Amino acid sequence: MADNLADFIKPDTAMNPRLEQLHPYPFQKLRELFAGVTPNPDLEPVNLSIGEPRHATPQFIKDALITGLPGLSNYPITQGSDALRKAIAWWVERRFGVKLDFATEVLPVNGSREALFAFAQASVDSSRHGRRVVISPNPFYQIYEGAALLAGARPFFLNTLPENGFRMDWAKVPEDLWEQVNLVYVCSPGNPTGKVMSLDDWKELFALSDAHGFVIAADECYSEIYLHEAKPPLGALTAAQQLGRGLGNLIVFNSLSKRSNVPGLRSGMVAGDAELMKAFLLYRTYHGSAMSPAVQAASVAAWNDEAHVIENRRQYAEKFAAVMPLLNDVLQFETPDAAFYLWARVPGGDDAAFARGLYEKQHVTVLPGSFLARDAAGTNPGKGFVRIALVDTLPACIEAARRMARFIGEAA
């Protein structure tokens, strides 16, 4: 298996040379790690490596998708229907307490992943004298790095470490770098740590943005997965309003995938600074990223309903309550603020060896933390951790936890 895309691109191929800078995706690395391994055939596989929701898609969303099928006879417009943008704006107001102008501050997108990537292409000034630095948390969702590289920017990785409460420590950014920064990606609730940014965290980041003029891209795709119904995570829009700042240089990304168990629908939203949204819409018009009318109809139904989201959270909370006691004595982890991951330190410190051994002996798949991070400031902050995605059924997650405990006990 090739180490990177450069091994697939011939020197004389007329392709973007920036493709050669891309790293293999974590799940490609995982396939390579497991190459030649035969897992225990007596055990049913349990895959907790990928953050793919596996709860049932609500029937009313499927029905709305079918009802919207006549729309396939029309070209959709890039900015989406008024009905969809209004549904998103109403959801933002209900959830975050912020009233948005649906006409200028909201756009539907084909999943937050697509939009997080596309926004960097529209935002980064890759000219010789342009701002060409993109800051990302580390560990991180790999799209941030790929988006920066293909936009002609230089990623700067800011380690989120347990000794700092898995926060982004802005003091670690060299002072002379700030004027080169075009875009800062933040993820709250965080992937993989589940850390939620506090109001003080937002206040510090907003002050830096106001001082240096960079754009904040807030990835909030896990905002609706949290353990205590009365304690929803603070969002960027709410923080901006509470701090009296406004939406300048702030763009927020969210998705129905996790919230509504529709990862295959590829439906999300972007909201924020009207001037940035106007420019992003122009980019998207040429990019050809209009959402299918049928998907728009299903999305309206999903954004307008909260009952299914509450039930979704209940199921995740039930899994955390069942799994964490089974792992407390064998793995080191903190209860996450939100999202559906356990970010756990493994015995011995070799996350790749742990994941390989667990797969071989117990047929359980988890993702090595080092695969989600880059070496920065002399360390790989994911090394020694694994990400455990509690996305399978409750019985499957309990069984996987028991097998992990057994594996660790037998290896001790």
C-alpha cells in the first residue's frame, strides 16, 4: 500500500501537485495496520473505529424524502429553498437562542465535511503575499489539513493535551505568525476528545480574531450528542451573542448526520457572517454543490423535529452509562463533555499495537489516536490513545467493552 498519494501520481501527470502533500486517511492506515491479521473467528466483529451513527433513521425523514422525489425533475438552486433555510434558521434560534437572517446568514450544504473543505478553498488567499496559514487542533478531523493543503495554505497544528484539559492553547502560537493566519478551525464538541469550548475560551479566540483579522470556522457537527439533557454544549453563535460581539469573521458548520442518524443523506448547514456567506455562496455556485430537492425536503423535516434527537441522545447516554464502568479499571479516560467518543489512554503507550492486538484477539476495532494527529511541537498528541466510537447497539458496545477488559487483563 502506498504511503501517500504521490505514489499514485506519475511525475508527468497533469494533476495538482498539492495532492502529493496529502496524508493517507486514518482508515487507510487502519487497513494497513490490520493487513495479514486474522481476527478470532469465534467472535462476532464489533467495529467502534468510525464515527458513523448506526441508530435507525426516523421514518418521518424517509417519508419526507419520498414525498420530495418529484423535485428531481428540477435543477436545485445553490442557496437552497426558502423553506430549508427558514427551517435551519428556526432550529438555530431554538437551539442556540440566536436569530439569523435566513436570506443572508444561512446556507444548506451537502454535509459539514464537504463545506469544511470547500470553505478553505474559498477563503484562503494563496497568493505570494496572502495569508497562507490555517490553524487546526491536533488531534483533528483530517479534512482540516487536506482543505488547507489543497487551498495552498500551510497547516499549523495546535496540540490539545490532557494536561491542558484538551484545550487549544493559543499562547503556543508564535506571535509573529498571527498576521499570516487566514483561517482557524475549531471543533466543539471536539473530535476525538469530546471537549466543549467554554465562554472564556470563545472570548479569547474572538479577541484574537478581532485583533488579527482571521476567520473562525467552528465545526459543531457533534453539538446535539450530549449526556445531560439539561446541559447542551455552548455553541459559537451563542457565545458571540453572550459576549456582545456579533458574527464578524465567524462561520459555523453543523450537520444532520449525527443529530438525526442520516449520514447517507449528506445534509448540513453553514451559518454566520453575512459578507463571508455571500462570498461562499458565489464560490459554491461555481463549485456545483446544490442540494437535491428530495434531500432538501427530508432536511426540512429533520431540522423541524426535536423528539427524535432527544431519543437519540438517550440511547448514547445509555451506552456511556453501561460501558464506562466496564472500562474504568483498565483504561484511563475522562467522561467526555459531549459527542459519542471515549478518548482513552492505553496500557503500554503503543496505540497501534493495542488496536492491532485487540482486533486479532477479540475482533474489536478501535482507531489508534496517533492516526488522527500529526507530529507537532516535538510530539504526536494522539500517541498512546485510542478513539472508541460508541455507535453500535447497546449490547454490541457492552460486549466490546468486556472484550477490551479481557484483552487488557490477559496482556497484563
